[in-house]
Amino acid sequence: MAWTFRTRTRRAPDPLVTLRLQTRLGDLASELRHVEEDPGLYARAHHWHAVQSAYDALLREACRLAGVPTEAAPLRATEHSVADERLREELELSSRGWSW
């Protein structure tokens, strides 16, 4: 009796889902630039944190879809460590052909 091992092949993500995520990431990146460039925006810091949080969550979702390992955001993470992780995730996605 011969044993055969099946390797689990990972299915490619749905291209429409990928495109939707890339489009939304681009929209949020544009919104972040708008908030940063508009000094007269009411509650600017609140808007910036809200958009940045949405961007980070969507970036983690994109990483899961693309098979990029992510680190859970620690409760006491510094802004520097969060920015480093964000950059790493963006570079990993870019290296896999993602753009936004």
C-alpha cells in the first residue's frame, strides 16, 4: 500500500474582492492626506485617528487575503511600533503586486 500526501493548495483570492480592498485602501490613503493637509478641519486629530484606524484595519484584512503574516496590535503599542508594522505590511503587499 502506497501512501500519498496531499498538499493543500491555497486558492487565489477573488480578484474582485482584491480590487475592492485596493480601491478602499487608496480612498483611505487619500482621505489621510486630506486630513493632514487641511489645517482648518474641525476636530482634525479625531478625524486623523479615525481614518488611520480604518486604514490599519483594512490593511490587516488585505494582508490576511494575500497571506501576509500580521502582528496583532498590542495594547501598549507606541505610535512608532505601529507605524513600523504598517510600513512592513505595506511593503509586503507591494512586493506581492498590490497597489493602491
